[in-house]
Amino acid sequence: MERKNKIQRISVIGPGMMGHAIAQEFAVAGFDVTLCGRDENRLEEAMEKIENSLQELAQWELISKDEIDPALSRLVTTTDLEAAGSGADFIVESIVEVLEVKEKLFARLDAICPQHTILASNTSSLMPSTLAAATRHPDRFLIAHYFNPPYLMPLVEIVKGEHTADDVVDTIFNLYKRMHKRPIICQKEALGFIVNRLQLVLWREAFNIVQRGIASPQDVDRAVKDSFGRRLGMVGPFELYEYIDGLPAFARKGGKGGTGRQNRQGLLRVDTRVYRKMAQKHSQGPGGICQEGQRGEGVR
């Protein structure tokens, strides 16, 4: 089937905390947007929040005042799911995080939408293949996981399902790039995707430090905020790893048992195959590990 590559009309299902903000961002980017909800009052509240948000963004000089009215004019609301789905090129769902409710919604959308329509969920916990199974076209389904608030947080996690077509991923990846978002691709289904897996590791160890009496919760928070937390907005873990010449440093510590490769109580365990691949990339010079990271094609 030939797909329609140009996204023009977008629908967002769910006017709640994330949904209205996602709709706002698409409207500011110049798209015609339909925001769909079950209750007119909720939709009116959502539009008020969007207008207030746009005014605040203009005050902070993140958008110009001249962008507000055109953005609002591109937004329409409806309680009619068929009206929201029948003409959309791309639909983002952001409703309650309950599997059965989402499955029913996507089954209905699958029956309503044209065959070129790409369906996405903003879920943070459900797997794309699970949700896609409710449709007859799992190849056009993916996760588009935003972070709150979407208009200040540039990242979108694109998560492929088992049957998601490559051209669907490419279309949505390029859409977000044109919007000046920063999309990343989760190449396979994994609980927590990318960001939450990283966050949960930090939370897990933060609780462990407190439970073992190593430090107080207040000092754990300060340890993050006043040290590496300040770096994380500028460099990622692999960029920092290369910058500090991490491979030789960790190898030296590992030889002494410092990272736990000998004492079994350590801080770092890296699969030997991954370690060797990283060492090979590192030997190519600065940027060797990170230079292929644009589309998830780096070390693996």
C-alpha cells in the first residue's frame, strides 16, 4: 500500500494534562489540529489552558505574540470521534492509562480512519504490539511518548512495534524533526522504553543508598543537583564517557576490583561484547562511540 507521506491534519484524542499540550504544539507548528474529548466542558477547559499557555510562552519570548491567534485558529474541538478520525493523517492518543480502554479506542479508530492514517499512543508503560493488536493494521501503529510539558520538553520517544512499518517510523521521525522536536527511536519493545529505564535505575539506587544508611534523602538529592545533574542537559552518558576517556579509566578500576569485576560488589557491569565494541569505536578517535547515534545505529 502506498502511504501518504505528508502529514497535514492531526487529531489528538484526550484533552487532559498531556493531550491539550500536544495539540497546542502541533497548532503552533502550523498544522490543522482537532482535539477530541468526551465532554464539552473538558474541551473548553483545555482550550483555556492552551490560550493561557501560549500567552505565557509569549511572555517568556519562546514564541511571538503574533503566533498566538493563528495557532488558536488552527485548533478545533469535537466530541465526535468519527469527525476526529475520518480526515486525519496522524492521530495521537493521550487518554487514561488503562489497556482495555485504549484497545477499544484504537479498534474504533482503525475502523474510522483512512488507510494512510498513522496511529500513535502517548503511553509510557504499554507495549506498542499490545495496542496494535486491537487494530487490523499494526504496521501503521507506534508509540509517540512525550514528556511534560511537551512544549518545553523537546524529546519524543518513538517506539516501534513488532509489525510497525519502517516508512511509518521515518514519516513520524521526520515530522518531529521539522517541528524542531528531538525524536529518538526505541528499536525494540522494552518495558520503560529508554527514558524511564534510565530514570528508574537512578531512583532504584537512590532508594538503595538511603535504605543502607549511606546518605540521607536530602544529600542524595543534592548529590545529583549539584554535580552530574548539571552536566546532563549538555552531554549524555556516552558523550561524557568518551570525554573522560572512560574505557581506559574503567578498565584500570576494573582490574583492581573497583567497579566490581573482581569483588562482585561493584558499580558497573558491562557485557563483554558491548565492551569490546565500544573499545573498537573508541580507538577510532574522539566521537567514535557517539558519531553514529542519529538513528539508533551506534554501538550494539
